[in-house]
Amino acid sequence: MATITPDTQIDIGHNDDPSSNYLTSSRGFLSWAFTLDHKRIGVMYLVGIFSSFFLGGIMALLLRLHLFMPNGLFPEWLVNNDTYNQLFTLHGAIMTFLFIIPSVPAALGNFVLPLMVGAKDVAFPRMNLASFHLWVLGGIFFLIALVTTRLDTGWTFYTPYSIQTSTNVIAATIGAFILGFSSIFTGLNFIVTVNTMRPPGMTWFKMPLFMWATYATAIIQILATPVLGITLLLLMAERILQIGIFNPALGGDPILFQHFFWFYSHPAVYIMILPAMGIISELMSVYSRKPIFGYTFIAYSSIAIALLGFLVWGHHMFVSGQSPMTAVIFSGLTFSVSIPSAIKVFNWLATMYKGNINLATPMCYALSFIFLFSIGGLTGLFLGALATDIHLHDTYFVVAHFHYVMMGGTVIAFVGGLYHWWPKMFGVMYNEMFGRLFCLVVFIGFNLTFLPQFIMGSRGMPRRYATYVPEYQIFHQLSTIGAIVLGLGMVGAVTVLIVSLFKGRKAPANPWGAATLEWTCTSPPPYYNFEHAPAVGSPYDFSDLKYDPQVGGFVKDPEAANKPKTDSHH
């Protein structure tokens, strides 16, 4: 069997004109659908992921609108309690499996990682394409569940209900199973790419921190995702063949399902947040014009999160009847995983200290991230503490905490990263004023949506209820208004980027003055990424870059060779 390297790519209708970039090198549907170019695969992922985000967002807005009134805003024939259960289940499942887990690694990671290593492509281009095709196939199964009898188990598929319900659990579990393979393929590719394709001179501690984060994420993807796959297969077997693994009537144990599920799904939240943290490390340094503070600690903390994340799954099950000793151990381990995250936050803040801060749109998202992620992280401490969790478990407090970390963390960082790399991806600059404006709208809408949920959760409002007592109405109404503002802000943020494709001015190679390798090639990159092998320096040393008003971006300063170096990231 011939070995596959990026040099042996076969692309349909590929044009070798040196002036063409990856967007114009070939045309037609097939040249995209079967491309082996990591950049095109990243762009296709981006379109697919945002489509899923839109679908999940519509469901979230319907949920919030319904909760505007204590007995439901929509008439019974339109949204009854069963429809409500199906809506929040599909919102959760689509947002988790189709959007947030592949968001940063598959869309931005696929595009940026090989450029950061100065390589022509990822290590296994065909596996990369297969991972995208599997993602599409998994998405189709979720759509089948959506248009048939839907799904009402909650995104967690908890037994024994998921064995008994008449909704289409099988289609959804097959979809999640296939998406797991897509995730594993992406992770494998990144690990091999980082290990084998770094250029001479790029040692482990000269890698950009985004690469450390995606590497740590890939470790989790490869080690945790198979557990989810096995669990979903067992669930299907139990549902079809009535074996008696999870069904108590047949001698099974429904709590065993929860252990299996969370053994994957807690590490999965670090699959979601770690790449986002990698983006923030890049943005903080570039937009503060300062080498990142505490490089080594941030790098090691990514690995620490990846490893500690495997040891804390039991904190989802404090009220499931596990022994008090087990609960105390899981609680203690839960606090330990917060330490590496806090290390990152303090290092980002220290990076900004005395920096020359440029409040471009990506930096606005990065600052939003720090504020929102800190609230998400600190409210997690109350859920990790046994005494308070017993009261807060399954209330809106958990919903708000989860969304502050995932939406306020991952999604905000994802959009910030998208704004940061957009000029590189498509070769156009967007409207900076509108970019910042919609960042502010998203920030206000987000807090208005989820802050009231902390209050009503701590007052005992259970999650997943379609109706509620009137005393919670004001919080629900604030939350619904916030959700509308948040939705408009997100639509605006995406619109700014789409409009730039048609009206944006041409982007220079390095508009932000970043020192990582992806900014040394043209925008958008040529088909093979680099005309010549790029020279590797420190990823956070900005001393040899100066702004050139004619180019509209940063260029190498010829006089920098005579100046003393300012790189101090060790």
C-alpha cells in the first residue's frame, strides 16, 4: 500500500497556476466535496458547523419563547409538553455533538494547524476528508431523528427511559456513534501532524500555544470517544435485543450507563474548552503586542487539564446514590481540575499587563471570554462542593453554569478566533466597527439570558420543565429577552463576516502583526501553503515586525536584526 503524504495529493481539476490560492485552484462541487486540501476541509466544516449552530439556536429560541409565560406561550396544539421535551433534547444533542465538539478543532484547527507547523497539509489528508464525510453522515442521522418521531430523552440518553421511549433513539445514537469516529480521526491526525511534521527548529517549547491546546484535545478525543461509542452500542443492543445491561427489570443497572456516559462526557467538555483556551492564548499575546506570560505553565496546564479531566466524571452523579466516600473523592478531584484553568486565566491577565493593547474585534471577544469563562468556572465550584450541589443539582443553576462555560467560553472564543483568522482564510478584511458592535450585543444578550438563571436555579427552579409557578416568571422573561438579543447579536456577527466576502478590502499577509508561521504566507494561502519553507522563530516575539501603511499590515523589519531581542517567554 502506497504511503500517503501531502506531496502525493490527487485533487480533481487542480490548477497549478502559482498565482492561484486554495479557493481558486479548482472549481466545481466535486473539487470541494472530495478535496484532500486541509484548508478546504476546514472551510466545509465551518459551513456545516455553523448550519448546525443555526438549527440548535432556533430550537433554543423556541424553548425560551415558550417559557415566557408560566403555562407556556404557544398554544397546546403547537407546543405541548412532549414537543418541549423533544425541543430541548434535540437542541442539546445538535449543539453538543454536531456543533461544539467539532467547532474549534475541525473548522479552525484543520485550517490553521498545518499552517502553524509550516507544513503542506495534515499527516493523513484522506483520513481528514473521511472525518468530514463521517460528520456529514452523523448529521444526516440526527436529521432523520428530527423529521421522524424525534427524540425526548435529553441529550444524555439516560436509561431506563431511553430504552422505553417510543421516539427515535436508534437514529440519534447511530448519529452520535458515527460522529465519534469523525472526532477520533481528527484527533489522530493532529497528534501525528504535531509529532512528525514540525519544521526543524520548532521544538516542543517553540510551538504556538494553540498547537499545545489542540494536541491536548486530540489526546482526549482518542482516549475518551471510544467509551462513548461502546456505551451507545450497548444502549442500542439493550433497546433492540433486551439484553439486561442497563434495564433493571432484566437485572441491569441504569446507573452503570451514567458512569459510562460521563466517563466520556466529562472529558468531552475539555474537548470543547481546551481548543478555545488555545485561541485565547494566541489572541492575548498578539493584541497586547507582548510575548505570552508564563508560556511553559500554559502549555503544561493544557496537558494537565486533559489528564485530570478523566478523573472527575462522578461529580455529575452526586445524587445518584454513590457512596459518600466516592462522592468526597470525586469532589476533591473536581477542585483539582480547576487549578490549571485558573493558571491560564492569570497568565492571560499578566500578558495584558503593560501591553500595548489593540481592541480589535478578536480582542473584544477574548476579553468577553475571560469575563464569562471566569463566571462559568467559579459557579462550577458550588456544583463541585457536595453540600451545595445536592440543592443545585438539576436546577437552572446547572444550565447557566454549563452555558457560561460552553457558550460564554467555547463559542465566544470560536467567534474571536474566526475573526482573527478570517483575513487569512478568505483574504478579506471585515468592518471593524460592526464587528465590535455585535460583540457587545452578544455580550449583553448572553449575560441577560443566563444571569437570571443562576438566581432562579438557586431558588429551586428545576431544569427541563415546560411550565413553572408564577414566582419565577420575571427571571424567565428576562432570560427570554436576553436570548433574543443574543440571537440577533450572533446573526449580526456572522453577517459582518459574510458581507466582508463581497465588500471587504483585500487583506495583507499579516494584518495583526502576529509572529506564528501561518501569517508568513499570502492571504488566502496558496494551494501548497508556502512558496518556500518558512523560517522558524519564537511564536510570540514581535520585535522584528513593523507596521507598513502601504501594505496595510505588518512586515519584517530589516533593521530588527541589529536590535536586542525582547523574547522572554521562558
